[in-house]
Amino acid sequence: MKIIAVNAGSSSLKFQLLDMPEERLIAQGLVERIGFDEAVFTIKFNGDKISSTQPVRNHKKAVELVVEGLIKQGIISTLEEIDGVGHRVVQGGELFKDSALIDDEVIEKIASLNDLAPLHNPANITGIVAFRKALPDVPQVAVFDTTFHQTMKEEAFLYSTPYEWYEKYGVRKYGFHGTSHQYVSERAAVLLDNPKAKVIVCHLGNGVSLCAVDGGKSVDTSMGLTPLEGIPMGTRSGNVDPSVLALVAKKENRTMHEVLEDLNKRSGYLGVSGFSNDSRDIVNAMNEGGERAGFAHRIQVKRIADYIGSYYVYMGGLDAICFTAGIGENAPQVRESILEAVKVLGVRIDHEANAKNGEHVISTKDSTVKAIVIPTNEEVMIAREVMRFE
């Protein structure tokens, strides 16, 4: 069966076409700069990469490009070959405790959660609507970033704010990167040969989140109501005293919303270093003696270590720390710094193994807690969810 896994952003549309259940990648691609005259459509298959630049006014046109491109390049012969479409949706709130077969009612429910994810859910809906028009007879499934974290208990997801905020507005921790955390933790359980394993997944990219997984279930995670909570990231601040918003707004005669934008888009690596949100730039500058780059690196490492320690205590033990996503998979020095910070837990790094790429154990054999690099595959998780509804 051929399944398309879709991740629609506000000005982009990323996809993979997979042969299921073998989970074989057939093709993948990206439409960037949707809404502009010089949008870029890139498709990769059989080792080839084809790019074109053209006006793409909206997501409907982007979907048409994708579907037509698959046929034009001979990847599929007809649309009838596509058996299902899976859509990443960032925020499922408490309305969706599982993936959902998409109909008009499901779309309305997703839209009702727009206030909780104003930058993401509307874009996700746009992609859904466009694909439903292009492939009206094909089953389409919404797969939510938040679903995996619905197993958290109240003490993990509730804030100590007035309880009516939760009752009226859904103010609570939801967590994100759920498909990644689920994929990596499931793979870790296989590698450890232990379905009851206690695992901490470190999803380290431009966005960063940690997840404590006990026996295959998420019991806590670092992101909250929005992806801003938690660990400092590429441009996000992570946890700060909320009073900072009022103080800076008053001092600079700005609105709270404007200062919040700073916390989302001009903080983290970028805010502390003053020059980049890219981990590679931060590490290089730090190694060359850049003081503020060193601050940015060490702040993030310290916060990650804080979460790992708290999750170790909360779960009552730990079998493995797993690294994934762009930084987690490709930044040996970042991994080394984190593992050095939590060595008291019994994890020791194998420096030779840590320098390698791909899925592998990077801890020494005598470590009581293993450290493993596991490349994530959110698209495969989305396709697996679609298969459940077939």
C-alpha cells in the first residue's frame, strides 16, 4: 500500500510517499515559500533530486504540484495507487486522545483548538483541506503531536494556576514532538529487548523537547501548553519567570505579545549568542573562545541535565538516554556535554562510538544507564497510524 505522510506548515508542505507495511521510502519532497512567486518544489526519488521554481499561491496549488509531480516522474501511474494520506497536526488538545479518520467534524474540532496552536493548526488544516480536494476518495488520517503525551498523569500535566483556567481554556501541559518520541522510544525498547524499559528521549533540533517514557507510555515531557516551555532551543527561551514579560514590556514600552515574540523567535541560542540559532555555529564559536556562544551551549546542557535528573527520580530509575533529531543525531560534542553532566546516573560515554553516525550505542559496556543514538522517523509513525485505519 502507498501512503503519503504530510507535514504542512504556514508556507511549506513536506511529504514522504511510503510503501507500507514494509516502510520503504519511495519518494519525498518539499514545497517551500508557498504564497510567493518564487516558490521551490523539490522531489527526491531513486537517488535523483529534481527542483523547480514557480509561483505557488496557496496550499491547494502546492498539493497539485506534489500529486502531478509523482505522476510526471513516473513514481506512480495514477492517483488510484495512493491508498491513504496521513497528516501531522500539532495540537490535538484533550479532544483527540488518538489519531482520527478525517471528516468535516474532525476538521471543525481541530479548528476549535487554533487558539492553542495559532501558528501550526491553521496551516495543518490548510494542508488537510487541499489534499481532501485532490484525493476525495482516499482515507485521510490526522496524527497529533500531542496524542502520545495523553498518558501523563495530572501531577505531570496540570499547572498550579487557578483551576478554572484549565476547565475554561484548556490551560495545561500538552507536549509536542509526540510522533518522534513514540518512534524513538519504541525503537529503544527493541534495542534494549525490554518492553518495560524506562527511557528518556532527547529530541534535539532547532526545537528541543525531552520525554520520559515508562513502559512505552509518556509520563512527562518538557514542552507545555505551547512549544515555548522547557529547554532553551534555537530561537525559543524555554522556561523563564513570567514576570520577565511584564518587566521588559514596561521598560521598552512594548506589548506583552511583542515581548512574547522575542521569547519565541529571538531567544535561545540566537538570543544568548547574539549571532546564530544553529548548534554547529554555536559549538564552533565556543571552541574558538566565544564567550556568549559558550554561555548558550552550557545553559542548554544544564537545563537538559536538570530534566534528565528529574525524570530519573520521577520514573524511579532509568535504562537508557536516547538522542534524536538534527542535533541529537549529528552533534557528538553536544551529546558528550550532556552525558558528562549526568554521569552521576551511571552513564559513561564511549568517545569512539560517539564520533560515528547512525543508530548505535554510545555508552561504555559498564554503564548502568545506556546512551543510544536513534535517528527519528516521524513520517513512518504517521504512515503506521494511517495503516491502523485501513
